[in-house]
Amino acid sequence: MTVLAIEIGGARFAAATVEPAGVITAKLEMPVGPDPTATLKDLVARIVVPGLISEEGLTGVGIGVAGPLDAVRGTVSPANILAWRDFPLVKTVCGLLPGVPVHLAGDGQVMALGEWWRGAFSAGALLGVVVSTGIGGGLVFEGRPHLGSTGNAGHIGHIRAGEGWETCRCGAVGCVETIASGPSMVRWALANGWQQAVEPTFWAGRPVDSRALSADAKRGVTVAVEAFDRAAGALATAVLTTAALFDVENVVIGGGVAGAGATLLAPLRRAVADQAGLGFLRRVKVEATGLGRDAGLFGAAALALRGE
Ligand SMILES: [Zn+2]
């Protein structure tokens, strides 16, 4: 019994074959080409190899993808993959692997589920937050993912929190994502006098790489530190709002911007401590993912193993 886990990111797709005991038996990553559908087909063809893992040996496929998605129709519209709008992802994968059931969830949802299954969090309620070019999130209650009726529960990036006033790419105003995503932090820092040492990388008119900003924040460059503080404040509000609604004890942070480590985690923990009032909120613990990129793959595998 083996399941196929697929993780769809804006820059790269990853896949792994995973056994029920939680062992990854094969793993593959590919950069996304100009035609993401072709990349997906290539990825599946390279990991599901007759003689090694045949279609017959697979009992399910789990997919984690940046939202928003429509779990009822099996379609996705990831913000960073412009070629996919209401793209029939489930149908496409079903076409590649006929007869194998396909399960779909958001990137934050699979990250949280993976951390629950294979990471350090396995009690009570867990909130996973992916801080990357966008902000995703997901909730796991006593080991079960809470996906919601359309599959979008936990979309923490699109809660209004902090002092944001910008119109978000989702159409709403003041979303956490407009303050705390990597590109939003870079944009704010550049508008507030940050002199980036290297030419910023832009994609579709947005800066895409926050690594130089986190390096400067680490060195104590004031405007870079402020960008992270501002992001941490908005994230803390969103985290505590969610914790108040669902009595969340543990929050796990993943995604590219979380790679900044303490540069993000320290101000975030500070902001959570500053903003928390009630006792059950003051005990909320915020940690970085211990599984790295494998968290999403483990979570996607768990979806398929549990038939969620
Ligand atoms: Zn939004």
C-alpha cells in the first residue's frame, strides 16, 4: 500500500511516494515550466514508474496546493500560477492515474496535517500557517483536518488584521497577506526607504524574493526590522483571532519566509505575547516547522491514506 503525495507551489512541484508508516520511498522536485500542466504530467510520469511504483500499487493520491480551491469541483486557482484559473486539477490527475482516488487540500492544510502526523504536534488543535509569496493556513483538530465545505477553511492570509488598507489580490481590503507575505514586506520596505543591495526580482510586477530583506533584518537594518515587525504584528492578530475561535494551542509556521528563522519567529512570538489577553490565548505556542518542505508532502499523503 503506497500513496502518491503531490505538492503544488508557484515555483516548484514536488511529489513523493509514501507508505502508511510515514516513510517516503521516493521523492522528486521539479521547477514549474511555462506550461504547468506539462510539468505536472512530467512529474507524475517520472515518479510513477512501472516496475517500481505502478498505478496498481497506488491506493490514493493526495495533493496540497496554494489556494483558493474548490474541493467540490476539484478545481484550483493558485495565485502564483496564472495559467491555472479554475483548473480541473483533480480531473487531470485522475486522467493520469485512472482508478486511483484523488484528494485535494490547501498548502497550509497539508502542512498542518503533515506536522501533526510526522512532526512535533499531536495534541489538541493545531494551526498551520504558510508564509510565502502568499499566506496560507490550515487547521487540524485532534488529528483530523478541518477543510470546510468548499475546502478553504483556515485561509488566514485573507483575514483583515493589522493596519493594512491596501486592496488585496483577492479583492478585499487590508488582508494579512497585504502586510505579511514576502512580496508585501519587500514592497513596504522599498516604499519606506529600503535600499536593496541586489536588484529585486520581479514577477508579474511584484517583488518575489524576501531573502535579501530577511538578511538585512538579521543585520539590524532598521527598515527591514520594521517590515518584519509589521508583518509579525498582523500575523499575531490573525493567529490569536483564530486561536480564540478554535482554542488552538499550537501554531506551526512554514513556507519560504519562515526560512528567515528567528528573524520572523522572534517578533511574531513577541507580538503574540503582547496581544494575547485571556489565559488560554497566552499559552499559544508558535514554532517553526521541523519537517521543512516534507511537511506538505506528509500531509498530502495523510489525506490520501485517511481518505479525507
Ligand atoms: Zn485577501
